[in-house]
Amino acid sequence: MQTLKYTPEGICPNQIVISLEDGIVTAVQFSKGCEGNLQAVSRLVEGMPVQRVIELLKGIDCRAKGTSCPDQLARALEQMAETNA
């Protein structure tokens, strides 16, 4: 199992903790932010392949910030994928 503690930029949460096993997202936890929405995002992506999560979430924008919580999750997953390449 691989775990990453990611410090996002431009969003309310100050940390995203992601666990992967064999290219599958097994857990996601956001620290701070919109609790209900972030729990939903976390539950929806658990069990999904990393590349599929990236495809679905990368580029989502929140309030014209150029990023969002889902986008930052996708960026963190990209970082994990690059590290494993």
C-alpha cells in the first residue's frame, strides 16, 4: 500500500491523505473544507483506478480559482503516478 500526504494549493482543505493499492484508490481524507461534499468525493473515488479518477476530476474549477478540491485530488494522484513511473 502507498500513502501520500499532499498539501493542496488554492483550496480550503490544508491536506489530502490518499492511500493506493495496486493502482486503485483505497482511501481519501481531506483535512478541513466542506465536510459533506468532501466525504462524498472521497467515497465516490474509493475503489476506482487512479487514472480514471484523474480523468474525471482534473480541471474542475471552483469559484474561478483555477482549481478545486477534486482538481487538487487529481493533481495529487498524478504526483503519485509519476513517482511510481
